[in-house]
Amino acid sequence: MQITALSGGVGGARFVRGLLRALADDPDHEGSTVTVVGNTGDDITLFGLRVCPDLDSLLYTLGGGVDEAQGWGRADESHHVMAELTALGVPPQWFSLGDKDFGTHVARSLWLGRGASLSEATERLAQRWGLPDRGVRLLPVTDAPIETHVVVDDEAGGERAIHFQEWWVRHGAALPALRFTVAGLAQAAPAPGVLEAIREADVVLLPPSNPVVSIGIILGVPGVRDALRGTRAPVVGVSPLIAGRPVRGHADACLAPLGVEASAAGVAGLYEDLLDGWLVDEADAGSSYPARVRVRSLDLLMRDEAGAARIARAGLDLAAELR
């Protein structure tokens, strides 16, 4: 099978890792390939370097080098460079990078500066982490630089826009968001291979990533949503909320400005025009979902890799039913 997944960072990366395990454990899926389309709306330039948080979480998690406790960053990290930058008073000091992590951003920034596209830089990093050997192709959703900003109230009674990372990391999403805006999104085009990965897939999966600032940004790149509506592959999603609460992160704070209920049903409504199947937690089995969407309930907590594999397997089973 050709499987395509649209993914954000930590939750999406853990789901895709579980998907790879589910495929490896099933002889019927021998030779299956996975294309992951990663969100780039979180991207930011820090210390003169281009940082791609969601792509990096996917690289490190699928490549076996992630800090498991955090779900992001490198395992067995040190922070000597960041300590020196802090001593020198170099901002921003609210966003910390590890020494190994700096290596990724230096390499990417050098390649981009020499004229490589983000797709080409990502392919080189994927080679370093052995993703092709596992049957995985990682694509940024677009090569165009896009950045998500959050509009919040300022002290003078007006409004100001701050980068999504500042809102998410520095403020912990505690500042009420008035709305989200994505610089460069309207002019962006899907990266090479993205639309083909959707149109030619046997299954398209939406992992439990943030529906607004991860999956929502991917869907906002011109042409992506239309490709999902038109693909012959069943599109199966996994709810990122259980009993109205995000498993991790601040999806509820992101849904509020849209006027969307923080629930599995509310998120399903965001995807209604393209969604065929929807996995929800057992706690949400009794909710009302779009009539055209086939819903299955199960324990959605990804406690470990085996749990993620169990959920991914349920997604593949539902896709098989829909086919």
C-alpha cells in the first residue's frame, strides 16, 4: 500500500512511528510505503537559523533520536551553546535549542542559503536519520516560507500579532487568541510530490495533530484540500481530543477563536468535506458526528509505541472497510 499521512509534530510523529510498527508486524503489508506531509507553519528563524519544529520532531522520532520524555528535541542533549547565547544576552531566551539540535538547524540553513529548497534540505536530513530505509518519505507541505502568527490583545487596548512559537512556548497559549494568520500562505504552492502523494495514495491518514495550527495549516496550502476531496483513497482521521480535552498541547485554545467546540465532534466538523472515517475515544462514542463520516471508537491514549501501533492499525482497518 501507499499510505500518506498529514502530520504536525509530537502527536503526529508518535502516531506515524506506531503506523510503521503496525505495518512491520503485519506480513500482508510488506513493501508498503509511507509518505508524511509535514506542517511548516510553525517554522521560525532563531539565532539566524531556520528552525522547523514539526519536521524535526518527525525526523528525530522516526529516526530513533528523539527525547522521549519531551517528545521533541534530541535524546541525551547538552545545552552549552544556548548557555553561552544566554550569557551574551542574545534573544530570544524563551526558546531553547540543544547542541545536537543546533547541528540540524545549521545544516538546513546552510543548504537553504546555497539555494536548496526546503524539500531538498529535508530529504538530506531524512537520509541522515535513515527514513528511506524504513520506507518513509518526508515532505514539507510547501517549500515557500510560511509562518503562523497569533493575534492577541495588547496593553494599549489594541491588537498585536506574535509568532505562533512565542504564543505557544513563551506564553503557553495562555494569552487568549483572537485569530490566527499565516504569512505567505495564500501565495504558497504544495511542495513537489505532495499532491501526487495524496492523489495516488491507497489510504490517507490524519494523525491526532492540532486541527488548527498543524493539520489546518497543511489544509490551507492552496490545492491540498482539493486534492483530499478528490482522492479515491479513504481519508481516515484520529481525534486529537478525548472527552473535550487535548491529549497534549493546547488544541482547545486554538479551536476557541474559530468558534468550534473543543470536542471530537467539533474537530470532525472541520474536516467534514474531506473525511471518510473518524477514530474517536470510547469516551466520545455517543457524540453526534457528520452523517457521511463512519465513526469507530476505541481507547485513543498513545501510552507507548505499541499503543500507537494499535491505533494506527485501527485506522488501516477502518480504511479497508471504507474501500
